[in-house]
Amino acid sequence: MAAHTLRLYGDSLAAGAALAAPLPAAVRAVCPLSGSVDITHSGTTVTVEAGKAWLGSGETTIAARQAPANLLRYELVGPDPADMPATGANVASRLELSAGVSLASGTDFLLRCDRVLIPPSGIAYLHTHQGPGIRYLLDGRLTVETGGETHEITRGGSWFESGPEPVIARAPDDQPGEFCRVMILPRALLGRSSISYVNEEDRNKPKRQQYTILLDQFIEV
């Protein structure tokens, strides 16, 4: 198994602000939460708006357009990587979460970025996934139970799920829980759900969570 690090940064750019230097090469997903950004990669510039996502692997430059931009930046890098905060005038960057992941060498992978909405009083029954991922709570609140521990996640909180470790997530009666996540999955799951329910009695229960896939693309690691 090859050791890698999956991490999440939160970056904020004032209107018109740009990074002082390109971000080094890495498998990188960028998800604007507000505003829109121009991303330059491999000699091409694309505009990515809030609610969309972009994926690349080379050096990357990011610039906000006419309004301030706040974005999530997920990166898959090697073990013990150097810190890669975004820098520049009127640019702020914070490492939200970093976790080591083990990926089988010689195996091809898929990066999936999606948004998941669990409505008030909704439950994501005890389940596993086929790969690791980092979640970031966009709105509301969630109670997440895994590994014998209970975590109360509030807006702006992030957490890691290994994939094989069973997890149950509950939204409170008066709030939804909506989060953005990036998972590293087997390529065979392109366009298919990665979730497996642990308990037989849960498999046919109504599932109230809603999914919006932003990226579902093959990557090289």
C-alpha cells in the first residue's frame, strides 16, 4: 500500500485578488462556495463559479473575479507533504484537515466530489464506503458516530472517514446537514454509489439524503 495524504484547505480571496505564486503540482479539486475564480492550469484558464468544481494535477494559479471568493481546496499528495497554503495580497488560507490514506500501488483511482444533503431528522444509516474521504459541513448540523465515538459537527466543521470504518450520521429535527466531500474510490465506481449499508434491515428503508455530484473523474496517483 502506498501512503498518501488527503487534505482540505479553506481559501478566501478578495475581489480581484490572485495567488502570488502557483500552487505546486498535486491532484487538486477546487470548489468555490461563493464568488467565482479563474483557474490557470497547463496553459489554460477556466472560470469556475460557486456550486461547481474543478480538478487538475499540475501547477495551479487561482484569481478571484469581480467579487470576493471563498473556496474549498482538496489535495491528494504524498506522505509528509510540505504545507501549501495559498499566498498573496488579500488572500487568506487555512488548513482545515489532513489525513493519511493508504492506496494500493499500481491501482487506478477515481476522485469524486459531491454535495450531500441530509434533511431535518434524516439519518444516513450505518454504512461504509469503498474509499477514504474528507467532508466539510456547509450548512446545519450533524451528529456523526464512528469508531465508538460521537462527534457533533457544526457549520464549517470538517471530518475524515476512512471508508471501511462504519459510520452513521443524523441531522437534528430542526436543521438539515449539508456537506461537501471528496472521496478517493476505485475506478469501477464511476457513476455508481460507493455506499454499503452494514445492517440488513437498513438496506430497504427509505433513504432521505440527496446527492449532487460535482466531479467524478479518473486520477493518477
